[in-house]
Amino acid sequence: MSGDKVRLNTEWLCDCGGCHVAIVDLHEKILQVVENIEIQKCPVLTDVKDYPEADVGILTGSIRTEHDRHAAEEMRKKCKTIIAFGTCAVYGGLHGAGLAHTSEEIMDYVYKTTPTTKTDFIPDSDITGLEHVVTPIDEVIDVDLYLPGCPPHAHFIFESLSALVEGRTPKAGQDTVCAGCKRTMKKTEVAEIVNSQDGIAEDDVCFLSQGYICLGSVTLDRCLAPCPNHGIMCTGCAGPTMQILSEPNHDIRTEVSERMARLTKIDKDTIISHMEKSAKTHYAYAMATKMIGNKPTFLIQQWIADVEAGK
């Protein structure tokens, strides 16, 4: 292969593999990328066990085991540029919801309680065990570029890889998902929170105006807003906006509740309470990052205790 090609390593840690599949979703554009990249290590394409020297390293998934930690450290040693690829890599992702429980609780639930996998014991193996917490990549190694998304949208994947090949800064703004949503915010007479199973929302009116919890206004746009534009409330899969992450007193539930309260007749405190009762859903993608987990407003254990106590 040409010496001018950018050498690429990829590795997946604790994830579902969807981020690696997303690269294929570039369709014919992948040919433009491949023309300029030499793929050296990629779990879904190559059988390379070690970590070759590379110009760019793509890491997907969060760090949940000793193996994940070792793999991340080796990639950092061998790659000039590291991309935290996908929401799990950037914020900890859905695995972060495990922080609401101990490792022992999780293992007991998976192997002793869940009907489909119920046994009387937890299997023994040579596989490295779970670490105490789920950890985003940049808490273990230095990261050069971040590309959140579950998985990242093909538009942003192509832009980021093209920018690296061309030696320029990727074009990525700080807009929210709302910026790409075609729905219109308007003041309504809605007085109760509506769940998705309770009915079908109007096509052209903001979900918040209709009483549905939608996280579009507090979520970074790395998706081009396909969900709200196709009748599905945003669940925040690309992670919170910089305003939420950088300001200690800005919080997902308080920001959403304030906006919804202004658009409807639902009391702000009622909305906050509703979101706290389902906090593992609304904070699922980003609670593992310290920028959320260490906020004085983030009290996940208390909220879970309140739900279990029937409050």
C-alpha cells in the first residue's frame, strides 16, 4: 500500500459492536475513505492480535474490565491520534447505568434472578472481571478527538475521517438536536405528562409542548435529529450539550422541566419529580462521566431509594 496512506487501528472495548458497524454505513463514501486509509487492526475485519504503530486509533466502548484498560493503554502508546468513537467511549454510554448498582448486584441479577439466565451460581472463568465502575476512555488515557453518538451518524463519521486524512479541523458545531428538528414549540393547555404508550403525538408540534419528555434541547446534535423528525422523542444518545456538562448547576432534568413548564400548564416540580423516578433512562448515556456523575444536582442513589420506597 502507498506510504502516503493514513495507518488506522480500531479496537472495541465494552460495547455492542454497533459503532464498528456504523463505519460501514458510510455506503459508497467508504470507498473515498479507504482510498486514503490503510486499515491495520480492526476486530471485525482483521485477525491482528497486537497493536501496530498507527497514525489514527479509533476506540469504541467504555472501560469496564482490566482487558479494556490494557487495550486502551496499548492503543494510546501506538497511535498518534486517538478518537473516542461513540457515546460509550466519550461518556461511558449505557453501561454507565450500572453505576446505580454494585458489581455484585449486577452479577446476581444476570445469573441468579433474570428468568432467561437463572442459575444457582455465578460462572467461574479466566475472563477478567468487572472493574468497580464504568469509565469513559479519557479518564484512563489522553484523547485527541471526540465523536459521540449511539452510534455516530454517517455524516459525522465521514466528516471526521476526511478531516484527519486532509489534515484539517473537523466541522462539528455545538447545536442541540432541536436545531435539526422540524417541530414547532408553542404554548399549549396540556396539564399532564404523557408517556409514549399513551398515544401518538402530533407530527408538527414540539414534544415538550404536548407533554412528552424529549431530551432534544439538552442533547448535542451528532445525529441530524432523525428521531424527533420521525415521531420519536430524543433519548439523549449523543450525550449532553456543553452547557449541561460545563455548568455545575445546569442539569438535564431541570433544563428540560423548565422548558416544558413554560410551554405547558405542567408544574416544573412535577416534571422534575417524574424525571427523577426514571433517572436511569434519562441519564443512561452519560452518567458515567464525572461531568455528570459528580454534579451536586445528580443524586441517582437517592432517586432510586425514593422510587423503591414508593415516594
